[in-house]
Amino acid sequence: MNFICKSIFELDNKEYDFIYDSGCFHHLPPHRRISYVELLRNSLKQGSYFGLTCFAWGEKCADEVTDWEYYEKHRVGVAFTKEKLEQIFCKDFEIIEIKKYEEGIEGALQGLGFMWTALFKKK
């Protein structure tokens, strides 16, 4: 197994078995989501997986704005509803699971209940 720690926007033209995003997606402007999903689709092998962690709507951890409001009010990461994540990824990916993180280790940056954790499979 080889691990590569790189921005998805810097990947070469290879196909991968698994891509994990731990904090990029919720900082993308709405118009970049289309190219982001396209990059995932082109970078993953058929039937391979994509893991995601991102801010959850309703947890007051990030801007809770519509796509239109993003351009007027955006300051930090954007929070997503479960339904919005399903809408963004369902065309190209089977949704295996989307759930809230369980509370992690106190003082840790990951595993906090204000984030979604999701697993998708490329169709």
C-alpha cells in the first residue's frame, strides 16, 4: 500500500483505489464543487472509494449559508446538510454512509461531533 498526501488538485493522471478528503471540500466555493467531483471521478478506479469529512449544518461550526449567500457572507468553511452532500455526490457515487463523527479524544482536531464523516463508492 502506498500513501500519497497531496491536494486533489495536484494529482497526476493515475487512478487510485481510495481518496480521502479531510478538510478541503468545505472550503471550496460552490462553483468549484463541479470540478472537484469531476477530479474525483477521473482519479478513482471503477468501484473504488472516496472518504470525506466536512462541517455539518446545525452545529454552528461554520457558515450556514446557501450557495448564493456564500459569495456575500463567506468567512470560513461552509457547513452542509446530509441531503446537500447526497445531492452533490449521488450522480457519480453510491452513498455507503454519511453520519456525524462520534466525539473523539478531548483536545484532538478530528473526531469531533460537528463534522460529517462519509464514505462513497464510485459508480
